[in-house]
Amino acid sequence: MSKMKPVWRAAAVLALLSGCSFAPEYRRPAAPVPAAWPEAVQDSGPSAAGVPEARDLSWREMFPDPRLQRVIQTALENNRDLRLAALNVERAQGLYGIRRGELYPALEAQAEAVRQRRSEDLIQPRQPRTVTQYGVDLGIASWEIDLFGRIRSLSEQALAEFLATAEVRRGIELALVAETAQVFLGLVSDRERLALAEATLSTQQAAYALVNRRWEVGLASAIDRKRAEIPVETARVEAARLTQLVSQGKNALDLLAGTPVPWEWIPGRLADLTPPRDVAPGIPSEVLLRRPDVAAAEHRLKGAYASIGAARAALFPRISLTTLLGTASDELSRLFASGSGTWLFRPQAALPLFDSRLWAALRVSQTERELVLAQYEKAIQTAFREVADTLALRRTIFEQIAAQQALTAAAAETYRLARQRYEQGIDSYLGVLDAERTLFAAEQALVVLRQTELASRVRLYAALGGAE
């Protein structure tokens, strides 16, 4: 065994020398956005006291309605885009394993056994004529000693790409959850508006029948009869349009889920749905960096730093090591016990005297870092704007809903009084027609505003990056 120690001692020394790196030290760039959200959105929505941040809520906690949870879970299980993202993560993980494996020597072994019958003239007395020989070759096939950190930098670059790919997958999953919730809420809203349109159509048909009877007995004019026909056809058109929207919304939801969603999973009114939870916006410098797209951009930026280190290290000599152990004996166990055999230690060095391609590669890697840095900063700015826009919407949406509720109540009372005055012969049917048109539009707008408010919760949760 003493013959083996110098070889491994030399290899150990070279391995210890391989700890240096020419990669620039990475420091997270300052976020190119304000330290706080705009003052106009600071008090958006309900009070932030007791409201959790997005990172503290899984998607199941964010969307407590069990029917919506089933739809989202189905989408996560069946969506093809998410499958592709998962495969990309596995691929990046494999590439990182390949790069990481280059840091360590790859041992190779070959064994053989030879059985030979010798002539009696060539052997001593009492020696067997038939002998068996065993041979073993152990070796390291061209192991590069990473003195200047080239392989280590390439490994760090592969790791950064793997982490970036994992963040991209998380971003696709978050986008799928948010999109499914948005389409689900839109479909519920359209179903409620369709029910309103159908109820209005039924009411207007009854009103038209009443006016028509009054016209037949001479208590109503022909123009009142025609005016009563207008809201009937208007409601019929709106019901047909909303029926189309419901069908299209259901198709979109089925596509996201990857399978037809049962109608019993879809409520008929927004009031029948357990609403998504509110989330607090937090501090921009903390929450934006957790977004999947921003985190992926930062990992790629780290990879660009490692790429510079690999390009710099390529300008220096590369040292590779090949070792070989050859052995032969009658008994393999005895041979290993005695430590016999032959070692061959063959280091090789390649010195790049001048190669313009290496310098060009270094310049390219430095330019790539600047490009990735710009992409990272743009991702942060885009994220800031998305959150700020959603907060601005939520700042006014509750006031809009309150005002629309008051408007709807006033329109309903106006319609009631207009019907009463017409039936008493005080006014013409024109007043009823105008009041009915105003009430129908107000009811439809109120449903849309409520759906917009719920959808803004979903958008804010996604814009803040969801749960990690």
C-alpha cells in the first residue's frame, strides 16, 4: 500500500488547489423601484390589520370555496403547460448533475481471468500444469484538475439555470391557479347575469301581455303597446348574448382544467361562492423579489456571473490527470492484500498561448451579464406596476360597489313607481320603459363590479408572487 500513497497525496494536493474561482462576486442589485407603494394606494381595500400576506397563503387557503378548489386541483393535475414545465425542470436538474460530476474523477475498472495449460518441459517438479491468472485495471480517465475554477463555474451556472427553471415552473403553476380562478369567477358572474336577463325577459313578457290586453279594450294606445314590446326584445337579445358568454366561459374553464368541469361545481350566483381572501401588499423590496419571474431572472443573473468566471478560467492552463493501476496474480484477494501492482501517474497540461475566440467568449459573457441584469430590473419594474395597478383598482372598487348598490335600489324604486303611475293612467308607458332600462343596466353593472372586486383579489395574490 505504500506505493499508492504518493499518487493519492499528489492528487489530494491538486484537488486542494482547485478551490479558486475567477467569477465576479455576486451582489444583488438595488431594486429600481420606490421603497413603498404609491401614496394613492396605501389605503386600498380593507384595513391591512390582521390581513395575511400572499406568501403566507397557499392557493387552497387563498381560495376556500371547495368547488373552486376542485376545479383548480383538476387543472393542476391535467394542464399540459404545467407538465412541460415539470419536464424542463427535470432536464435542467440532469444537466446540473452532469456539470457537477465533472468536478470529481470518474473511476474505471476492467478485470480479466486467463486459464493456461503449460508444457511439462517448462515447469518445475510438483508444479501444476494448469494455472489461472487474474488481472485488474483501475484508472481515472482524463480528470481535469479544476485549478482555476472553470468547471466549478460551469457547475454554478448549471445550478442557476436549474433554479431559474424551477421558478419558471412555479410561475406557470401560479399563473394557472390565478387564470383558473379568474375564469371561474367570470363564469359565475355570467351565469348570474344570464339569470337576471331571463328573469327580466319573463317580467317584460308579462308586462307586455298586460299592455296588450289594455290596448285590446281601448285603455292603452298603440304606441304604448309597441313601447312595451321594446324591453321584451331587448331582454331577449341580452339573454342570447349572455348564453353565448356562459358557453364560451365554460369552454375556457374546461380547457384550463384539461377535462369537462361538472356544472354542479359552478355556482349560479357570486353570493353563493365563498370569496377569495384579502391579502396585504407588504413592502415592495421584500415581496417583489419573491415573485417567480423576478426570482428566475435573479438566478439567471447569478448564472451570468458564473459564466464570466468560466470564460476567465479558460484563459489559463488546464491540467488533466490520468492514473492507471495494473495487477496480475494467481489470487486476486492475495494480490490486494500484498499491495502489489503497477501505478502510472500521468498529468497533462494545456496552455492557451493566444486564442482570440477565448477573449471573444469572455466579452460575450460580460455582455450577457448586462443583458440579464437589464431583464432582471425590467422584471422588478413590471411586477411593481402590476401590484400598484391592482391596488389602485381596489382603492376605489368598494366605493364603486356602494354607489352602484344605491343606484340599483333607486332604479328599482323608480321602476316600481313608474309602473304604478302607468297602471293608474297618470303617465304613458314611456316612463316605465326608461325606468326598466335603467334598472336592468344597474343590476348588470352591480354584478360586474362584484366580480371585478373578487377578481382583483386573485390578481393581487398572483402579482405578489403567491406562496413560496
